[in-house]
Amino acid sequence: MGLGTAAVGRPAYINLGRDRDLPAERSVAAMRARAHEVLDTAWERGVRYLDTARSYGRAEEFLAEWLRTRPGTGDAVVGSKWGYSYTAGWRTDARVHEVKDHGAATFDRQLAETRALLGDRLDLYQIHSVTPDSPALTDTALHARLAALAADGVTVGLSTSGPGQAAAVRAALEVTVDGEQLFRSVQSTWNLLEPSAGAALAEAHDAGWTVIVKEGVANGRLAAGHPDHPVPPALREVAGETGAGCDAVALAAVLHRPWAGIVLSGAATAGQLVSNLGAAGLRLTGDQLGRLDSLAEPAPEYWRRRSQLPWS
């Protein structure tokens, strides 16, 4: 399992329950301290893949500081993403929190920004939230830049979002430079409510790509419960049978997929992270997995609901 830093790198995000998960004062110093606390817990518990992005507020900065001040973390694998710019100005009530641009000029600018913070600790660089209509899938000038980065030793990948994830993954599998596949990893949303990309992710895995799964607890909908988004009864039942939390069961269901290489925790607290990591030790039965698979929603409906989650 890996750790994603979206929830601890900026004061506002769409995860449910942030009012109780984060300090009342979400200053840069307070969020830095929380990020480092969660990173420390992840490291102590054996997590070695750390995921961030240019648009996660100051998450790259927090992670870079943590790496510099923690001797012995040389075997951490660090992935970041470019293609969204953070625009909220550290406000929770900003009208727009991030702006998307998959052009080559944005890549040049954001790679320089990432390198300034992470230097040679950058192992994986992904295009952030590719959809089937993204110009990143057809822009040959951008592909040449990405191929040069790959030649420099950085794995090049993409993340996906939206109801067309499967189509985006399959289009990316066709992108080549000088006869060689350009991308070697993909990070996609897959959870019990939104499993539509599963077959395409299996194809990526079979092609030798690393498959990273994000939003395994559906931004909190499959975790501790929320008045407006109660945990589905089938998930509660299986959690009761295993003695684990709903979050751990939901993540264990992802880990049971043979194509899932890394499953991310998006924890905002050390306690959440410890609970999430309990997924690694869970073995679900075929009957339990069948009941959990019945929770799937139509992809358009899932993404419609996700788009309505408030930034808080």
C-alpha cells in the first residue's frame, strides 16, 4: 500500500469528514505538521510509495521537507503529477481550487517546479486526471518531452478520472514514441462503488504497467460513515464479520484484484492511516467479495455524486 498526500497538502479537499479530521486552524504550519505526522506513521508501518501532485497545495513541499529531515528514507519511491495548478491561495472557500492544462508549456513549468522541490527523488511523474478527450493523448511534442524524461530515468505515467477512465487507459496504451510504449504506469479510481475501469486496468497490468489505485474508499463514502452518505449495509455486514473497519474492508477488496499493484491510502490522520493499512492483512471470502461487488453504481452516477461533494 502507498500513501497519497491530497488530504494533507492543502486546507480544503472533497473528502468527507474533514471538519473533524483536521485541526481547526489549517495554517501552513499546522498542515505541514499533520502531513509529517502521517508520513512518519506511514514509514513506521512499512509504506514505501509516497504520492503527491503539483495541485495538492503545498504537498510536494511538505514531502520534500520530510524526505530531507528523515535520514534513512532513501528507499522511498516518490510519485508526483502535473497538469493541474493549485489556485485556491490557501483558502477553503475559493471559487476555483485547481485549473487543468495538459499542454507542453505547463509540463515544462511544472516539471521545473517539481524538480526544484524533489530534485532527484522524483521516481514517477504522471499526467494528472487524463480523460479520453485530453490533448495529452495526441500531442506529439508533449510525448517527446515525456520520452526525454523517461530516458532520464523517471517513469512516465498518467492518472485518470471521470466516467471514461477505461477509454482513457486504453487510448494511453496505444501511445508510442519511436515504436515503444510511452507510459509505464497508470493511477485510476477504482472502488466498490466505481469499478468500471477494472478490465482496462487489467489490460494495463498485462502490458507490464504498474497500476496504482486511488480513492479506494470513495472520498470517505466507504469509510466511517457520514449523515449524507451512509456506508452501504453490505459493507457494514462484511466489516462486522471480519472485525475490521469499513475502510479496511473496502481497501482489501481492491487489494484482492490481481492487477492492483499499489493501493493508496488518502488518510488525513495517523489513526485513519493505521486503520486503512489493516486492509493488507485481510482475506475476504468469495461470498464476501460477491456481496461487496453488488455495491457498484453506474459510472456516470458515481461521478455525478462525486462532483457534488463540497470542498471543505
